[in-house]
Amino acid sequence: MRQPLVIANWKMHGKRAFNQALVEAFLGLLEEHRAECVLCPPFAYLGQLAELLRSSDVMLGGQDCSHIAEGAYTGEVSAEMLDDCGCQWVIVGHSERRQYHQESDALVAAKLSMAQRAGLTPVLCVGETQEQRETGEAQDVVKAQLLGALGDLPDLQGLAIAYEPVWAIGTGLTASPEQAQDMHAFIRDVVTGLDATHASGLRLLYGGSVKAGNAAELFAQADIDGALVGGASLDAEAFAAIVCAA
Ligand code: PEP
């Protein structure tokens, strides 16, 4: 039995006053829930959120980490630093990092291994573009991303995977529950080929315009174990409803 997992990706949004109001409202609205829940604010606010979440069961995560442990790399934040700031999780390979920062599968693999070495649980993001879906390449693209990032790992313990079709991120377009389930089942098949022991326990999250109104039908699918939520995680009521639906 896989425990549901819901992760908020705030992206580059937030200010101290806004963050405090959002987190306090969210914690106040959060009813009894089965899901584990993680908030990933911008790096600048990790310390503030660590304080705000101190007496809750909501965990903290980074939106990215460096592929290098330490050194003269201006602007980089290491996985160990995230751990030191109270993070238990880190997102790696988000499509916005792949698109705007040219992150390759090899770089994502190096980040993933840094995250695991620091004791963090990485959430590997994969997903195809609209054009790749239209030309029938979606599965090939996702498989290449999975093999490129996970191929060298000794096993798949201590990891989650988020399927985020690029065409559904921040667009208001959501994959239908059937489209998402088909890809999740495919991902589970691919990871079974890498590590048959742990694949059935691996949590697969869906991401792409998840809202309070579509979360329950997505979570009802056999291989959808939760969500990675962008826009709706900046709304306390919507995000609390999504966590409670999981
Ligand atoms: C994301 O950024 O990972 C995401 C899924 O965004 P949104 O929910 O806004 O589509």
C-alpha cells in the first residue's frame, strides 16, 4: 500500500508576509489526511517555512539542488545545504529547469545522486511536450528521461517520480485521468525493468494543472499516488482540498 504524497511547488512566488498568511491559512484548513504533504518554496524562504511548519506534519523541500557537493559555484545550492535547512525532499529535473536552464538527463542524474547522498528524497520529474504527444513520441520521451536519470542507481528506494506533461503545466489543460493513468502504468513498467523489487512501492505523482476540482478523479486511478501542484498550491483552500482528497 503506497501512502499518498502531495507536493507544493511554489516556483518563484512568495514574499514573507504572503508566505506566512498562506501557510497559516493552509494549516488551519488542513483536515485529517492520509497523504504526506511537502511544501517547496523558493530557497530564500526555506528558513521562514521551517519555522512556520515546525509543529505540523507538513514537510519541507527544495525546488532543485546542485549536481556538485561544494565549491566555487556562484548561485548554486547543494543538497547538503537543503538538508541543513530542514528539507527532507527535493524536486529534480522539473521541465522548467530542463527548458530554461538546459538541464540534460545526465545532469538530472547527478543531482539525483547528490540528493540521495545528502539523505533527501528526490522527486524526479518527467514528461513530454505537446508536440511530442501529437507525434506519438510521449512514451519514448518519458522512457528516455527515466533511463537517463535512473539507469545508474543501484536501486529505486528513497525516490518518487512525478509525471508532468509539459503541455499541462500552468496551462489549465489537465491530462485526463485515463491519459495520466496510462502513462503512470507505463512508467511503473519501465521502473520495474530497472528494479523489480521496489517498483511496486514507488510513488508516482501526477502534475499539470491539478486543482481542487480534478484531484479526486486523478487520485482514484490505480497508479496515481498523489500530485505535484504548482499554481493551486498558492491558494490555501485549494491546496488543502487537494491534500485531503489524496
Ligand atoms: C508544476 O509546476 O510542477 C506544476 C504542475 O504546475 P501547475 O500545477 O501550475 O500546472
